[in-house]
Amino acid sequence: MSNANETVYPYHASERVEDPLTGNMTLIERDEIGFGLTKREHFAGLAMAAMISSKFYGEFLRAEEGIAKEALKHADELLAELQKETSK
């Protein structure tokens, strides 16, 4: 799961900077940056929301601890499968 901790919302930033000697504008590219949740956190939240709204999960998962662990398990499984797909 090499991408589990990458952000859900990555973007590339750049800025125009003026050279004080020549007055020419230069575009400086920044590294990829992001904000918000990681992919793992995002997928776990989606899984948790689905589980909470489902009638198929028993009372065990009604406890916050049980449902949180189960949601993370599903998120990890999804990330592992996605990693397999990109490795092909």
C-alpha cells in the first residue's frame, strides 16, 4: 500500500517570480502538494458511513471501536487491490 498516505486531493503548485535584475518573469514549479484526508482515511470514512447505514451489520459493529476497525480493514483491502491493479 504505497499510496495509502497520499492525499485525496493532490495538486501541483507554481508561481511566477520576477527577476529583480532583468524584470523577466520566471515560472517556478513546486512539488506536488495536497490537503485534507489521506486516501486511507477517506476510504475508511466511506466504508464507515456505508456500514452505519446498513442493516446487515450486527450490534458488534454498532460500537464505535468495532466499526472503526472494520472500516479501516476495508479501506486497507481496497488500497491493496488498487495497488495490484497499478502493478500490472
